[in-house]
Amino acid sequence: MKPGLSLRVSQHLALTPQLQQSIRLLQLSTLELSQEVEQMLDENPFLERNADEAPREEFGLEAADTPAQPDEYSADDAIFSGATSASSTSAEGQNDAETPSAGADEPDWSGDGTVEMAPNDAEWGGDAPARNRNDSEGDEADATELARSHESLTAFLHRQALALRLSEIDRAALRFLIESLNDDGYLEEPLEELAISLAGPDDLEQIEELVHRFTVAQRLLQSLEPTGVGARNLAECLTLQLTALAADEDSDADPDTVQTALRICQQPLEMLARRDIRRLTQLCGDGEERTRAAMALIARLEPRPGRRFADVERNIIIPDVIVRKAGRANGRDGQHNFIVSLNPDVMPRLRVHDIYAGALRGHKGGEGHQGMQQRLQEARWFIKNIQQRFDTILRVSRAIVERQKSFFTHGELAMRPLVLRDIADELGLHESTISRVTTAKYMATPIGTYELKYFFGSGLGTETGGNASSTAVRALIKQFVAAESPAKPLSDSQIAEMLKEQGIECARRTVAKYREALKIAPANLRKAL
């Protein structure tokens, strides 16, 4: 075969850097967007934060619905670019190979080559009110300061131990036990194992001495607050709390009920978990009413004494959208009208640095002009993409509120089935765009704060041929269980029959799935025997 050259023209789908940035910004949460803005401010000298409140024409749904200009783009549109490739020859045959264009890996922010100030180079987010609150004068403490002032369980116990008059050996033993507690306040390791870890397995005399010291220290530890700390298991923890309750002269608990509760804690706790009142009554030798009262008393105790000292992660949700009621309810259907607006506190107020842009405009053709021009265009696209991000969030939120208006008026039972495609078809967007918008975005409503994805759910068929939202079905199941008799809890099959009476076709296994999602125990564990 003779070697030869050929020219082949092909067409493929490509995402411009602007479109890639738009998609990435759209799926970021509020915190991630804030970090992205800070990073861009550090990297791009043409981008600055506008600290002063300046008037600016508010963009919104009207601007978002404006037909796109030729130089604009949508997050769901792709740009087709032609690519040519030349074939290379070899002794064995002819193989086609695409020739990559130079600088293909570098983002092209060059734009149209102009350095004139664009109309939208002005500050963005200027309608967000400036907040000049002095934290020292605020009524609420800063969350960071609260976290710093949080006292751990070990620190709290060490502080109490300082008030005890102990010898150095006993104080050291008590300190060692405090450090051996888990996060719930339990002493999981046996005293013998703790002694062996210090003295070694061969020194039996030293081990015996340490066990004696640890036994004394454990009694001291169990006398500290919170009551129940230093217990080796749940039964001992409950017993310590009941013993302290019986010794408290100011307690309003019935002494006989406390004694019955102590006897219950001496029995296998599996019967208490199953609420086997009949068996516990026989073992404790008390009446059924007193056994019930004792079980209710045990239920009010703290099974994890160290819970309130746990350094749990504090997740603060900042809503992206705020929904407010507007006017009175409609007389015909009792529904309110709602106003949907963006949260100004999460909208970054950015603008192009006019001094730097003016300096670049006055020095055309200088050294490094092309690179600085790309930086300027990058800043413009970043501001535009953030505008488009919030426009899209606002449009999607308004569409959700309009479709789920009954939910905001009557609650979960009035939730309508809704899928991503419904909103996508209504707004003329792609389904993947709706998915990005509703992920990690939150809406503050008069009845609570919800993630946008919460308003979407599959539907179950009804006898009339319509659909019922899975959220509404879960709310019905929760309502049925709350109203059931403790002596005869509803099984999954009975709940399915009750839903069928409401006109909702729901299989038993679907009821079980929804019940588990609601963290409701099965009927045999909810039953009070």
C-alpha cells in the first residue's frame, strides 16, 4: 500500500471554559460558592468585592427570561467546534490521527479582544444590604466563640476532682479513670485490664494494688456529675441515677416507683426494650400500674451521661431562597400567595476593578497585554456566571413553590408528586440542570427550612387514577402510628389496608420501606405487652 496524505473534517461536542465554570458554580453549595469567590478574588486582580452599598438594577426572573443574545450561552447548550485531523502514513497502512490544537488544555478567556467596560462590569449584588453589626454588642454569641467555650466531659470531671481532698495516689488513679472514659461517659475497659496496661502482666502484686486503687477511684468518679458517669454498662448507669434519685429528698418521684425501677434494672434489659410489662411485673412482684410508672421513670433517665458534652458537628444551614406569605388566604381553596426571593446574605457583591481595567485600556499592545486581557475577560465571565446561577435558582424555586402551594398551606399531607422533568419542561431547562440547582440548596419557608430536593418525590397510584406523593404517604403512615393503640400496634399489612381505604395503592413492602425511613420500629417492638 502506498503512503499518502488525506484531510478529514469532523465535528465533535466541546464545552468552553465559560460553560464549564457555569456548570460548576451551579452545583456548588453556599459555603462552597463562598470559598470559590474568595479564591477568585485572590487570583484575579480585576475582580473586587464591593463593600459599599450601591444602587443597581435588580436582576431576577424577568432578566432570566430575556432571550439570550448571540454572545450569551446557556448551561444546557453545547458549542460545536470543528476539528481537522490529518492522517499519518506508515509502512503497514494508513491510520487516522487527530492533531491537537496548540494550547488546547489552556482555558480561552480571550473574548472579543476589547477592553472597554461592559455594562455589567458594575458591581453585582449591590442590592444586598450592607451589614455592619458589631458582634460585641449583639445579643447572640458568635458560633465560633460558643464552640471555643465548649467544655468537654473530661475537663468538667477534672474540675470537680480538684475540689476533692485526695492523696496523690488516689488523685492520679481518679485522673487515669477519667481519661479512660468514652464519649458517652462509660468505663468500658475492666479495672484489671487497666491495671495490667500500667503494671504489665507479670507483676501480680502491683496489679492487685492498682485494682484496689482503681476501685476506690471508680466510686469517687461515680459520685461526680453528671450522674451515671463511670458506669460499666447501661444497667449500672440507670441504677446509679435511680439511686441518686432515691437519695434526693427534694425529688418528687414516688419512692416505691423508684424501688420498682431499681428492681427492673436488675432484670435483663431486653425485656425492658421489648416493653414486656407482664413478665417484668411477675419478676419484680409489683402491680402492673406501678411497673408502668417505673418504666416511664426509666425512660426519663439519661442512658448516655456524656451526651451533652459531646463535641458534635454543628451544621448551620443558610437558606438560598426565602419564601414569605403575601396577603390573606384565597377564599375558594384557602391557599395563600407566596413571595419567593433570594437571600441577600448569600449573594456575593462583586464588580470589575475599574482602575485596573482603565489602566489596561490605556496601555494597549504593551508587554503582557494579552494575558491581562484574558484575566479581565475571566472576571467578567465569573460575574456573569454567578448572576446566571442565582437567576436559575430563583426561577426553579418559584416554579417549585407554585406547584407545591398546598404544602406551604396545609403541610406534608398536601404534598403533590413532583419529578425533576416537570420543572425542567416548564422552565425549558435540562433535567440535569434542575438536579444541580436543587442539590445542597435550601429554602426558608414559614413552616421550616427544607432542601430543594425535598419537594421532589415519586407518586403512588390512587383509585381515581391520580397520584399521591410519597412524602404525603409517609406523613399518613406517621399519623396512623401516632394514633394507634400501644397494646395493639398496627402491622405493615394493616397500614397498607388503611392506605387503600384512603384510595392509595401501596404494597406492604413499600409501607415497610417508608416506616424504616421514618425510623419507626416494627409492630412487635412498639407493642406494650
